[in-house]
Amino acid sequence: MGQISILPIVLAALAFFVVGALWYGVLFGKVWQRAAGLSEETLRGGKPMWLIFLLAFLFEMLIALVLAHQFAMTGASDRAIWMISIGFGAFVMSPAIGINYLFQRKPGLLFLIDAGHFVVGMAAMGAVFVAFN
């Protein structure tokens, strides 16, 4: 069993966070906002953005920790790291989002945007773990 290092975990979470900033900012921000049915006023209200960003980063740290543990336990090759990271986003996280969205009657476009974020974010995490492998 390999050891878990905190640096790749933090950097992997940061990579996912940066993907999210680009995904929901520059790339799909307005389309996502419309698909989610969120007005500018709604976005300004509620929880403060610093808290949302902090909690999102902490959740991303948890995901990175689970991946790091998986990689350390298996001694995963670079190819396996890519397959596990992207596969987790595509075949675990995305279907979980899809199930919730079906019952919440969310639009398919919202699912595609959010699921895409998870797949690309997990690929970014995988890239960081490959760099440290």
C-alpha cells in the first residue's frame, strides 16, 4: 500500500475547483443559470458566496482524498488513474445527478452541463494525480 500525500490532494481539489469556476463562469454560466431557473436576484440572496465556494472546495477535497486512497491502495498506473478518475465522474457521479434531476423534474440541459462539469473536473483531478504518480 502506498502513502497518501496531502499536496496532490489539495492540488487535485484546486484543479476541480478551477474547472468549476471556468465551467459555471465563462463557458456555461448564463446557460446554466437559465436552465437552473435562477435569477440574478436569487443568486445574490441566500448563502454567501464565500461559504458556497468554501464548502464546494471542501467537498472536492473529500473526493480527492477518496481518489488518493484508492490510488494508494491499488498502486494504480497512470492509465488506471485516468480510467478511475474519468470513470467515476462519468459512471458514478453523473448517474447520481441524473437520478436526482429526474425526480426533481430538472431539464436535460441542466443535467448535461452539471454532469459535464463532473466528468471534466474528475479528469482534471486525474491529471494532477498522474503528475504525482
